[in-house]
Amino acid sequence: MPRREMESLKAPIALHEDTAAGRRLRRAFVERREIPGLVVGTARGDPVVCRRVLGARRGGRIGFTLALAGLALAAPSLRAALLAALLHVSLGLLVGLGARGRTGHRTREVQRLALWTVLTPLGVAVLARLSGFGSLKLCMAAAIVGQLLLLRALRATRAG
């Protein structure tokens, strides 16, 4: 009896489309054009945007780079930058550990959201510094407001 082969094995596979659902696959990487929307969306606590930040590849690296650039522009001195970074990291750990039981987020997810939620307050601090009002207190306030926005983002993306 001759061996039969399936026709579908001979057909070329299209990598850019999902043949089962007939729709385009979800983007895996953060694209440059969506960064402003992600910054504003995480500050607003938009659940879809926060999940996009959590699920996208390179989201953590891009958030870290943007937060570091914002801190460098907002801080009037190296001492102020280090103190603001220390406050942000310590508050981020406290908020993350406190929210871990309530929301079910892992530490990596909390850290990634913390980087993205601090960008808007840092942007305000940068504008204030460029206007001549930059100070250590403004950098500290940006870190605190960033943590308040982090709490909102964690509630919006509640995993549990």
C-alpha cells in the first residue's frame, strides 16, 4: 500500500500570521512609537497599558533607561540623585512586599511597574528644574508620587 502524505505538510508556513485565528500575532517588544502612551497610561493606572508594560519584552530595560535619564535631568546634584534613587528603591520594596499578598504580583513585576510609574513625576521634576525650580525636595516628591502611582497600577493589574 503506498504511503500517503498530508497536503498541509507541503504548504509553506507564514510566520507573520496566526493561521488558526486568522489574526496578526501580538507584538512582543516595546516599540518606540508606543513609549509615550505607555508612560502616560501607567501614570493613569490604565490596566491594558500596565499589562502591556509587564508583558512586553525589553519593557524593564526601556523603563530603567528612561527612569535613569529622567533622574539625571531632574536631580540638581549627584547627591540628590543618589538620595532620590535610594528613596525610590526602598519605597518600591516596601510597596512591593506589602502588595504582594494582596495582588499576587511577583517582585519583578512590581519593579518593572515602579520604573514606569515614576517617569511622569520625574518628567514634572525635569520641567521644574529647567524652569529654575529644581531641588532635592522635588526629586524626593517625584519618588513618593511614583510610589502612589505604583499602588494604583498594582490595583489595576491585580493578578489574584
